[in-house]
Amino acid sequence: MTPRKELFIAVKDALKTIPQLEYVDLYRKQFENDGKDFGQYYTAALIRLSSIKYETMTEQNQEGNTLIDVIFYCKDGWMHQHNKTTDPNDGLTEIDLLDAIAEKLQFLKGEQFKPLHQTEDETEDISMSPMMSYRQSFKTMIYRRLSPKYHNQKLNLS
């Protein structure tokens, strides 16, 4: 398994343990179409893997730095409008979810990547009026081993 794939699966599995998140997936611009693709989901977390800046090390190893963005989408006022309840937190339930996401991902590590460290947390501007969006960024260092360029061969000198 590649480091990118391992990183995505680890982040997705960690986010799926948050019961309030109804949809967790790879970022593919799902919700940038005026909300038409948002459908029945009230809360979603999309994982965007940024570019990886690699350095070649000895013995066909590479290490690289990368950023992971978790983009959290929710409908404005979703608790009151859709569950027939009143939000006891003055409509700021999404902040609790942002904190839960940060707690699940901070220091998450795998075999091919070092522990994640949160670097940024900000709102995202989106054109869909009933929706709110937040981005949390995490950095990590990943490692991978490449196929050897040269192979050992036995020599027969007889």
C-alpha cells in the first residue's frame, strides 16, 4: 500500500468514529455544484491530500512532507431545521464537531507516516447559501521505499 493510500484510509477510519459525521470521503469537489450533490447529508467531512514534496534518501527510500485538509460541511441551522430540535449551543454545534475532528486526527500515525500535527483552522468560502464550510489542515512526513534500480546477481567464475 502506498503512503498516500495508507494516510487517506487512516484519516477516513478515524473520522468515521465521530457519529455526527454522516458522510466521510475523498475530496472530489462533491459540494461545489451549488449544493446539488449534498443531497440528504447534513454533515460531511471530505479529505483532501495536497502535494507531497519528496526527497530521495539512501537505499531507494524517499521521505516527503505533505498537508492533509479536512473540509467540514454542514447546513446552517441543521439541528433546528431538520431534527425539530433547538440547538442548545446557540447554533454553534459545528464548533464541537471541529474540535472532535481535531482530537481524532492530532497525533494520528501509521506505518508509513509520522504523527499528524494541526497547522491551520479556518472557514471556507462557498457559494451555497444554506451551507457552512470549515477547513482544518494537518501536516505530516511520509516515507516510502522504491523498487531497487539495481539487483544483485551471482557470478560464476569457473
